[in-house]
Amino acid sequence: MSEALTVLAECIDKRNGKRYKAGDVFDPAPDVDQAKRLIKAGCLPDDALGEAQAAAKTKKSTPPASRSADDGLDALTVDQLKTLAGEEKVDLGQAAKKEDMIAVIRATRG
């Protein structure tokens, strides 16, 4: 990975819930929409968009069966789910239990 994916400010990978701190390398590269959001939030440098676009091209050539279906939400704590929901602008409503929060986030992602 290049310097383009060096994290500038703490963030969470919405795909798997992994938390990154400043100085970490965001790996694997974020998808294009996530890269745009993280750049706008000041978490990744502007060059990250190019890395995300390059990774998207590579991913399109990868057969769907080889991609992981696990979104990583089950491994997160309630506090991490709340943080992730905030980052993704997901309204958890009355969801107080972990399972309910996961269901709301998954439903929002479509």
C-alpha cells in the first residue's frame, strides 16, 4: 500500500468495523464511496481516492464467490456500533441491543 492510504485521523472501516488510528495504513483500500467520505472527514489524504478507484477496478475482476460475505458487524462492541452508525449517518432509533443495532445498520446499507 502507498502513502495515499496512511490514516490522518482515527476512523473505522465500515466494511469490517476495523478501527484505524493516525499513522496506520488503511488496508485493504476503501471502496470509492467510503474513500470520498473519509477524505471529506479528514481521515485519509486526497490521494486515497485514486487508490480506491484502482482497487475497485481490481475487485470487479474478482469473482463474487471469492469475496467475503462477512461485514464484521458481529465482532463489534455496542460502542463501536454506535460510532460506526454515526460515521455512516445511520439513525439507530430505539435500537439498544447489539443485535438490533446490527440489523438497523445492515438494513440501511441495503
